[in-house]
Amino acid sequence: MNTLREAVQDYLAVRRDLGFKLREAGKGLLRFVSFMEQQCAAYITNALALEWAQQGSAGQPQAGARRLSFVRGFARYRSATDPRTQIPPTGLLPFQSKRARPYLYSDEEIERLLRAALDMPHRLVSEQLAGVDARGDEATRVPLGGSAMTGPSFAPLLERFFTQRLMQQRQASAHTIGSYRDTFRQLLKFTQQRLHKAPSQLMFEELDAPLIVAFLELLQQHRRLGTRTRNLRLTAIRSFFRHAAFERPDHAAQIQRVLAIPSKRFTRALVAFLTRPEVDALLGAPDRGTWFGRRDHAFLLVAMQTGLRLSEMTGLKREDITLGTGTHLRVIGKGRKERCIPLAKPTVAVLKTWLREPQRGDAKIVFPNARGGRLSPDGVQYLLAKHCVAAAKGCPSLKEKPVTVHCLRHTMAMDLLQAGIERSVIALWLGHESVETTQIYLDATLAMKEQALAKATPPNGQPTRYKPTDKLLDFLNPSLL
């Protein structure tokens, strides 16, 4: 859980992204966090909020009530992630402001205003009525804790989550948006069957924690999805409810219960990789007398030598490859990280020959399909399965291994590790976010463990032969009577 200061910064960033300036509230909340740090308090209480609001506001009840309102708005946001947070009630520091006397327009003034409105340009009128300035920069503002929704409350919130939160604010990748989209398509189909209600008519409060848990159980029990996929779907749902925490703070308790749904633990199997004889058998499987065979051979060789991911391999273009001195290729991989990978001489020779082939399509894809477009994940798995069947005739151990592009990636990492390359270099080569991710390859290699065992001094043990006991004593054994 993040600290109060980090939570305030997140709260201010989110509200400002929605169009609120929060100049006075931002300064006030930072001073409130400093006060909480002086008190060594980790969460907000009504007593501490009231004590801070009354500091320096003697004789000025309006200032104290305003300072308390800053804390109240932040406390609603914080309560979604920290259940210990107390939200200061509205009447904790009462203040009745004096409202100005309203001005009543006469009939003549109203008529002049209407005439002036008719003379205004249509575009300017529509933008002012919509609450947008002439440049279209201002967002429609909804009071914190309130809602401008009069109809179904879930559909507009989900649309803003995708268009504003993911696309505009976070600039999430197409893969992330696609994964989240698939999650909510499955969830909405499930809710439609369970609640007998169209997704566009759902209310936000209907998506409670028991419904989400039932959906996750359906994925595992009936659709036979693995624990990793179940946790991935839960991640997308959590992201949406964290976004809803500051959009709908009046549903903080419901949001908190959904966010408290835990991820399931799963068995972490050793990574699968190919040995050198298996690599040679797989590379020799494609029929290089055909266009498809030459493409598949070059695809397999580049995947094994570079360790690229599936999306990086299928999206590789001709301009990403630099031939000549310092031959390498550049890719933008997971997390939008660009990396440069050198190519070995055998790989360069195969690539040069392959790139001289007549180009199919206008996309300049290095490894296109028959129509010149990008290979689909199913198409890649089909060619891998086809060549594994052919290679298994000469190397039977391939029958027992699930060969995927990621398996080829693991093969490259294991080759580097067994060659004595440092883990930091392997992490840079593969585009890992952290060096600790490379730890899985240390666990998978048995050869390095055998080398470590050979250097160690094992404990001495003496074998003894089995000697059967007397038959009568066996008969009198309590476990047999």
C-alpha cells in the first residue's frame, strides 16, 4: 500500500487529468500530509482531520470548513484502498455561508439576452452549452461524490475507462487494450445470462464482489482456463474498479470488496527449452525447396538466435534489420522498450538470402503469410507444430516438449546463461523489466546445478543391506492384528 503522500499525488494527478485545477486544494492537501507525518499517522481519522482544519482558522469558520472539505474529498478516494480511513462527515465542522441576494432579470433584460444569443455563431453556442471552450480543452466536471448520470451508470463509466483512462491518460498499448476488451466482453456476457439484463442497462452497483467471483470461477471450472488466465482477467477488472474509485466514491465499500478479491497461487513449472540436438533437428525440418520452407527456416533461426517474443517476430519489418557492418535488428517490445540485438553470421547469411526473395504484399513484413500480411498467432503455432512433427522423427524428445515461440526464447536465454553470460546482459538481450526475471533460467538448468554439486563436498553415507525380521515377530506386529 502506498503512503499518504503518494496517495495525495495520485489523487491530484487523477483529478487534474479530469479537468480540475485544484490549486488551493492541492496546496492544502500537501500541508495536511505534512501534518499527518508530524503526527506519525498512517491513515486519516476524523480527529486528526478536524485538528488540522482548525489550525490557524480561529474566528474564521469558513476557512476551517473549506480546509476540511479538501480532506473529505481525498478521504473518499483513499478509503477505496485503505479501509482504516475515516471520511469526515459533512456536519463535523458546520458553517452556514451567507448567500448573495439573487438578481431577478426583468422581461426587457431577458428579451435582450435572447436576441443576443440568436446573433451568436452556432458553434460557439453549442460549445458553451456543452461546457467546452472554443478549443475543446475543458472537460465536463462532475462534483466529487456526485454523479451526472441519470440512466444506467455502468456503460458510461466503462466507456470513459477505455477512452480516457487507458487511451488518453495511460496511453496503453493495443495489446493491453485488447486484453481488457476481451475480459469485459466475457464479463458482460456472463452478467447478461446471470442477471437477464442487457449490458447497456446495467447499474454500477450490480457488479458486486460475489458476481465477479462467480465469473472467475466460471472461467476456470467450465471454460477450463488456467490460473494465470484467471488472474489476468482479474487484473483488468481491478484496473477498472481502481478507476471507478475516484469516479464513484459513493460506492467505495463495493469497490473495496472487489479490489480485495485475491489472485490465486499456481504451480510455477520450470521453463521449457530445447537442447542443441533438438534445435538442429527443428531447423532442418522445413523444406527449403519451397517458399514456405525458406520462410519457416529463417523464422525459426531468427527466433532462436534473438529470443524475440511472438508479437515482435510477427511484427518485424524490413527497415528494422540493418545489414552490413554491425548487423543487428531493432524492435520495440513489451512496455514500449526499444532494444537492439546483434545477429550472428549464420543468421545474417540466411536473412540476406531470404530478403532477396520476391516481396509479398506492401506491408514490408519480414516473415509474411501467403497473402503478404502479418502472421497470426495461430498461423505461427501451426507452422511450429508441423515442423515439430517432422523433426520428432529424428529426435523423439521433441514429442514431449511444447514448442512455442516463447520456448525458443527460453532456449536462447539458456544458451547465454550456460555460456557464462551475466544475468544483467541476458535481461537486456531479452528486454526484461528487471534482472530478477532472469532468475527462472537459473532454476531450469540442471547442468549448472551438477557443476555446483561436483565442487561441493557431499556428506558421507554408508549403505546397508536389508535384513528381514523373524516371521513370528512379524505375525505379532500390532499393525497386522
